[in-house]
Amino acid sequence: MQAMFTVTPVRAFTDNYIWVLQDGDAAVVVDPGDATPVNHFLHQQQLRLEAILLTHHHADHTGGVAALQQTWPNLPVYGPANISGVTHAVQEGSQITLSFAQALVMEVPGHTLDHVAYYFEKALFCGDTLFGAGCGRVFEGTPQQMLASLKKISQLPASTKIYPAHEYTLANLRFALAVEANNPVLAIRSSRDQALRERDQATLPSTLSLELASNPFLRTAQTSIQQAVAQYSEQPFSDEATTFALLRAWKNQF
Ligand code: ZN
Ligand code: FE
């Protein structure tokens, strides 16, 4: 049982969250797309940067790595091997030992082929794979790969907190309601999350249990979702992988 660290979102660009894990004066950042707000936060909180964790190669997740390495010499950077600046390449099953916690690496391809997630006891940093009420676009992988990655995440304990890298929840909820208008959890979540955004607060972290109950991309085995997808795409009922692919395509047009 590891002591629980605190997690704070540092905002970057329009809707990115750079999650900062901290315990005492030690900090670890996930996906620093921009070094400036990270260094500002570390300075303000008088923290020492101990490591960087990267989920995938996109610039909005990695753009601050070089500058942070300059400010913090010998900084370990964990991530997929193809990303420049990575000092500790990770893959499925890699264990990362930080001063205050341990993480397990899960490969979750789909958004990109190199995408990984970091699982701490009861917390998952999942980059652009799973979002609040949605999932990432499938840029490099196949819909089947993305579905398999989401299924893998779905196997974690339901109480796991979910820390995606973007604040996309409200737009995702609008789509989710179009797919599954009668899901009572969606109505409750929408009003709660709208109130949070009106106060300029993050809708994240979420929990896996909430995602399982309201995120259509984790619910492609449900008849309600399969029927809605079949109706929208004017295709007969098909298997879960096809349902997922059609659902993702529908979201892209939404
Ligand atoms: Zn991305
Ligand atoms: Fe991103």
C-alpha cells in the first residue's frame, strides 16, 4: 500500500492538463507539453522535479521536455522509446519506482501506436486514450486496437481515478447524450460537469466506475449503444469491434 500523493492539473494551451504528482517537495509531471506553466507551478509550490512521464509522442504532450531537462539536469524521462529526450524507455509491464510511489506501464495503442498509460494504485494517467465521457481519435492504430486498449483499462479496479490529458468532457457528454439519451447517469454527470466548468474547475479526474456507466466508448457491448450506432450508420447490427469503429466515426462527424 503506497502513501497517496496529491495530483494537481497545470493547464497548458487551450485544454491540456499537465498532471503534477507531488509528495512533500518531490514532484513528477505527466506529459509536459509546455515547460513554462510547469516551472511556474514548481517554483510557486517550491517543488523539486524528480521525473517526467510521457504517454505518447504528440507535441502537446512532449513539447516542454527539452526545456525541463535544461532546468533540471539529469532528469529521468520515462516514455516510449521513440520519443526524443526519453532516458528510460518503457513498455508493457515496466515498473517505475519514484521516490513516493510505483507505477506500472500499460501499452494502450490506438490514438498513436506508441501510446502508454501509467497505473498507480488507484490512479491512471491515460494521456489521449480515455477522456472524460470519450476517447481519443484513432490516428495511428486501428479501431480494434483502441477498443482493446479501452477494454484493458476497463479491467482495472472500478474505483481507479482517471486522469486524461485534455478537458474535453462537456463536448464528449453532448455526444454521449446523442447516443444514449436515456442513460440516467449521463444526465447527472452533465449537470455536475457543466456546473464545474461554469466555475472554471476541471471535470477531472473521473473514476473508472463513472466512465463505465456513462462513456459510450466503454459501453459498446450494451444493446442501447449498438442499436443507436446501427440506426445512425444505417447498418444492421454488427459485432462490438464494428460498433466501436462506427461509433468513433460518428463522433468525428458530430
Ligand atoms: Zn495526442
Ligand atoms: Fe493531446
